[in-house]
Amino acid sequence: MEKISVKVSSGGFVKEFRNNVDFCVGTGRMGLALHREYFEQLKFVQEEIGFKYIRGHGLFCDDMGIYHEYEDEVGNVRAEYNFTYLDRVFDGYLSLGIKPFLELGFMPEKMASGEQTVFYWKGNVTPPKDYDKWCGMVKALLTHLIERYGRDDVISWPVEVWNEPNLPGFWKDADMAEYFNLFKRTFYAVKEVDERFRVGGPAVCGGSDEIWIKAFLDFCSAEKIPLDFITRHHYTCEIDHDDGHYRYPSLTEPQHGRDNLRTTRDIADSFDEFHGIEIHITEFNTSWDPRNVIHDTNKNAAYIAHQLSWLGDLNESYSYWTFGDVFEEQGIPFSQFYGGFGLAAAGCVPKPTFYTFKFYKQLKGGKCVFRSDDMVIVEKDGGYRGVIWNMNTKREGRDKAFEITLPCEGECSLITHTVDEKSCNPLKIWHDIGEPKTPTARQLDLLKAAAVPAVASDRVKSGGGTVTVNIPVSEYGVVYFEANPVGGESDRGYDYDWIKNN
């Protein structure tokens, strides 16, 4: 067991920790929000964690039914819009306290210049054959939202133009010049409705991201487009092999991801007009594949815990992809645990990574007093809270024990919530009961019972104004702790020591 000692000095501010863990979360295509299971999972995640924004694909896809055409009395083709489903989806979002982060895409079939599509649900990824009609639809959408939900609220919803245009699967031929044209036309269409809307792009993924970010900012600079923010994606694994419906990954070293994200910051800061501009990671996870077995594991939870400790250093926000497992990019899932992106699996079973986010949410509002590659500790409400993880890209059987010295007078109450492969691992229970593809209600109850952190407590006496607590973290474990002074008086005559010793 590796032992690590940490000393937190009283009032010692170590380094700024920008914790924007709850800013945004991803979702499958927008039409899925009409499904009961989707809404139940989102409600569960919102009640337990609570995100401010939600971002996903498919706003203009035909299953949402927004764009239509008809011939008028003299034979002219005219556009009309149907926002029935959109209103149902957004009403549902807002009822749960979450707002849309508007990703504008994909292309309605009647407006599309080609037939190329992506995913099981066939989102059209070709440019519009008439940019005036595209811009008209964008303006009609925003005008409708303002009329329904109020201008002051709607203009606070960020607007992102398209998704991953640097991939030929998401934008025909990955045509950079065509995307830049789409962005420019869309940017000014949005601003025509209200110049206070904030618009960004280019929503690129890794690989050619440096080339695209530089070219995009060159274009915006040359065209004098007053860009509001930059968006990009961040994934950190390679695929080792496929088997049946599943993919098996190898994680990259975290420093590789840091270096890659640093290039975007450095490129932006090389432009006078874009120096310091906000960068939003509108998708991130370990794997970019919705059938990757790592997403359901404690290993994923520990790796993401490390990511959340530093992503705010370079980026305004970072949106986990996704909140739940109602997802159909590669078709309808075959099984309860299918390697889906979600924080919650079918039946609202929280995965280990769910608690990584919940733990970080509980650090919000605290002042960081210690941060390393193993933990973040904040001072909050008269005590200390922290998240500790034991992250590794490959299994080594390496457990750790952390000895943490904190300022404290008198006695300290230590509470820990442990998520590891022994205490909070619904995937193992599912395997041990035979991996049922669609569990019964009784089996789901069992999975939920196994998806709860282990809670432990202790009272530790201080000496010399400090208290030392010991917290073990097994491999791929994540532990949340609170250390607070013991206050108040026990009721007269109550003797816990007698109970403990007799």
C-alpha cells in the first residue's frame, strides 16, 4: 500500500481551482427527450447533481419536425415551421431546471443539398442548398423561443454552429471553406434576432483540431466576425479491439490530453482579438464510442475525477457526454450495461462516474487549499471537503493510503463516501447475476442497491491545532470526504463509549 502524506496549512490558498463541473452535460439526439425513460434519467440526474445546461444533436433533424415547405397559390415554394415537439422537449428541460445549450444541426431533408447521413437515426450532414432558407429557419427558431420563454432568459442560452465539421462523417467532405460560410451566415442570422446572443464554434474533435482552430480563427479575424467563444471536444482513449456489440479501449496518459487542450488555448491567445476568449469543451469523456465498455466502470470514474481537477485551468466549461444511456447513434442498445456514455444506466442505475460528478458538485463554493494529481481539498462551511482518486491507465493492483493533516481545534468528525470496485460497482452485480439484457424490476432494485457509495465515519482528536486523518483509496477508487469540527453537546447521560465497549 502506497502511503501519501499531505499537510494543509491554515488559510493556505494553494492554487485557484475553477470548478465548473455543473455547467453543462450532453445528451443523445433531441428527439429522444420525448421518451419516458429519457426524461426519468434526466430527472434523476438533475435531482442528484443538477446541471445548468444540456447540449445534444438533432435539433433540426426531421424527427423533430420543425422545417416544412408548401406551395402558395402562385406556385412559389415557401417555408413553414412546426415547433410542437420542440416545445415539449424544452418545456421538459426547463421544468427540471436545465436550459438548452443550442447546437444548430443537422440539416432538414427538404433543405439539404445532398443525401449523406450519419448515425442510426440518419442525421443529414450536407450543407443547405439555400443559405437564405437556413438562416430563415435559425431566426424563426430563436424568435419562437423568445416569444415562448422570454427574451432575457433565451439570450442566455449559448449557440453553437454544427458538430465536428472536421470529420467527413459529420460534415460532407469535411469541407472547411463550406463550414466557414455556414458559420458566418449563421452567426449574423443569430445576431439579427438579438445581438446579445453568444455564438461559437467550430465544435471540432481531436485529430485535425489544431489545423481547424487556427484556420477558423484566421477566418473570423479576416472577416472581422466578433466571435463570442470557441468550442471543441476532448476524448482520451484509443480502441484496442472490437467484439460483438462492444469496443475495448486503452486510455491515454492524461498529460497528452492536457497538451492537446493547451494548443487551443495558445492558438486563441496568439490573436489579439481572441486573447483570453472563452473555450467551452462541449463534449468530453474517456471514449468517443457509445459502445465502449469502460464507461460503465470504476476505472472511468477515477480517470474522470482526475480530469475534473484540471479541465477548468484552460477552459470555461467542460460538458460530459452524456447524462444517460438512452442513446441510439449506433442503434438501439442490446443490454443493460452496453458501454454507453451515460452517468446513469437504464432504470436510473447510477454508474460510478455519476458519483464523481456528485462529489465535485459538493466542492462548489469552497476555497481550494490543496490540489494535486491525487486530490482536491477545499475549505467550506467551517470545515474541509475533498475528492481523492486512485487513477491509472492500466491495472497494477496499486492501492493507496492518504494521510492528510488539516487545521482543527478540539475534535474532528470525518465522513467518507467511497466508490470503488468493492463498495459501489453495479456492473459486477449485473455480471454475477448472469448479465441479464433487460433486468426484471427485482434485478434493477438489486443493481441500485449495489450502486451506492460506502459511508464511513470517525472522530479524531486534534493536537497542536491540527488533526491527521487517514483515508485509504483502492485502485480505481474515488473517495469524497468531509472533515468538520465536532460541535454542540450530547444529551445528559448518553454514553456511546459504554455502548461500544459492552
